[in-house]
Amino acid sequence: QKEVEQNSGPLSVPEGAIASLNCTYSDRGSQSFFWYRQYSGKSPELIMSIYSNGDKEDGRFTAQLNKASQYVSLLIRDSQPSDSATYLCAVGYNAGGTSYGKLTFGQGTILTVHP
Amino acid sequence: EAGVTQSPTHLIKTRGQQATLRCSPISGHTSVYWYQQALGLGLQFLLWYDEGEERNRGNFPPRFSGRQFPNYSSELNVNALELEDSALYLCASSLWGGHSYEQYFGPGTRLTVT
């Protein structure tokens, strides 16, 4: 079982629609959760971080975390063609042990927003 | 505020040679992380340095090594290069301590081993 799994893509949505990206993780000790956006040929860009159960909103982006279900999601409202990119879910563990400090990434979901 | 910088942008080496990659963190950040992004394998954690010390290491052979300097910049060395080392090497930095550690990535160094 992969440590961090994202819904398989690619995901295609029309401009103005809501894009929903999902991620599950296997380590119940995980404490930090991040969404990165990576344009083709570029490095990942941090767009959202979430640490507590519930929703966190930042502009058109909403991250949702459910630790009981080991599930984190990202909603993009009013999707724009410029949102077309690969979205990476990353999970972190703040205490000691072999997972300490590192981020474990999912394989990414390719999102295409078409006009 | 300047972001994470990495050099060189591209590096071409021959199998068996050594590669040295460099990273400067965001001003004020003390932690530096190295990741490898190889085609089809996703982002894999390599190394974490904080305050000059190696704090954690990913599942990579010892020929991947590095260090962090007093100014918090870092260097990744890859010895005895193999063809499968061809990848994008990403450096990230963060503040450390407390609840969270948001990591910010540099532009990467594309290493090609021929």
C-alpha cells in the first residue's frame, strides 16, 4: 500500500467549475498536510497547508482534513485555465522516528481546466 | 524576499563521475531538504539538514551525501553516478521548530547522466 495516494487523473473540468482533488494517507501519526502545485517543467509551489480537522480556505482554494478517515482534499472554486497543473499532496510527521521532518508525496493528479 | 536558489540549473555528467549540487535557503530558514524527482517515481526524500547537522535520510545509498554550511546553504554530492540518477534534484527550505514546517522549493537542478 502506498503511503500517500491521490485520485488517479487526469482530471478535466470546464472553466468556472469546482475541481476536487483527493488524497489518502496510511500513517495515522501524520500531523502536517500540504498541497503543492507543479507546472510542467517547474518546481512544486506550496499553495495550502492544513494541520487540524476541518476546512481551511484561502481565496479560491479550500483544503479539507479528516484525520479519522485519513483523508485530505483540495477544492478549487471558479477554476481557471491557469490552474492547469499537477497537484501534489504531501504529508509530514513532526515527531521523532524515520519519518521525522520529511514530506511524503503522492504521485500527483494532473488537472486540466478547459475554456 | 528571495526564494530558494539552486545551482547549476542543468548538469551533465558521465556514469562513474561525481556531481555537486548547491542550494541557498530562504533568508532566516535554517532547515534544508533535498528531494529527487525522477520520471515516473514522484518526489522522493533524500536528506534533511538543520543547524549544520544531518537530521534524517531517505532510502538512498551512501553515495548520496551532503552537508550544510554555517550560513545554512547546502551541498548535495552524488558519487559514482549511475544512469538512474538522472532526475530533477529539488532543494527546499523551512523554518524549524514548533508545530509545522512548510517547505518551499527552489527551481531545481536537472542532472543528466550519460
